[in-house]
Amino acid sequence: MTHIRWDESLSVGVAEIDEQHRRLFALADTLRAMREACLAPHEMLAAVEEFCDYTRHHFATEERYMDAYEYAGMDAHIQEHMRCSLRAVDFLGQCLADDPQLCEDFPAFLKSWLEAHVRGTDMGLGAYLNRRGVA
């Protein structure tokens, strides 16, 4: 699998969200590298916990913006966050159970989900916030 990297084409135009996206992509890439190194699931546990914690923090930030600026797409956006969160919790459970299947599944899911979510849903949120003076 190729690296999971943030670049300027993924900027949503809101500094706080962009900075958090950079961190999410870096954490996801760490998980990708661990998978490629064939680490046992229990050896990935701390990195998975960090990803889960940071994801909750990031989603709360976006949801705070959506609420404060009365974003009409908030419900659908939150549903996408829930999809990722449920996969992350499942992945954490696999790590705790030392399930080797996770080494194949989760990093690939993260790469496709992060890129699609940021390029689609988050770009829409960023444009909406930019029109309201948030940068």
C-alpha cells in the first residue's frame, strides 16, 4: 500500500481543521507502516488508541464548527464520522484480541475513507465555513 499522506490538495481552507487532518493522515500512515512491518496486533495497540483518541477530538472540532455555523449538512456529515468511528472501535477490539486479520483491513480502509471524506464532505464544510469568514 502506498503512503497515507496529507498534501495541499486536501486543504479545506480552515487552518484548525487542516492541521488536524495533517495529524490524522500521519497517524494513519503510522498504522500503515506497522502493518507493512507485520507487527502483531497487540504491538499496534498504542498507535490504534492514539488514532482513536485523536479522531474523536477531530470529529468533535468539526461538529463544533457545524453547530456554531448552522451547517445544513451536519447530520449526514456526522453519519460519516460515525462510520469511521465504528470501524476504529472494531479495529481496537481486534488489537485487544490480537486478531491478525486487522493487519490487512484497517489501514486500507483508513486511506480510502480519509481521502474520500476530506476531498468530498470536508471540502464542502470548508467552503461553507470560508463563506462565513472562517479561515
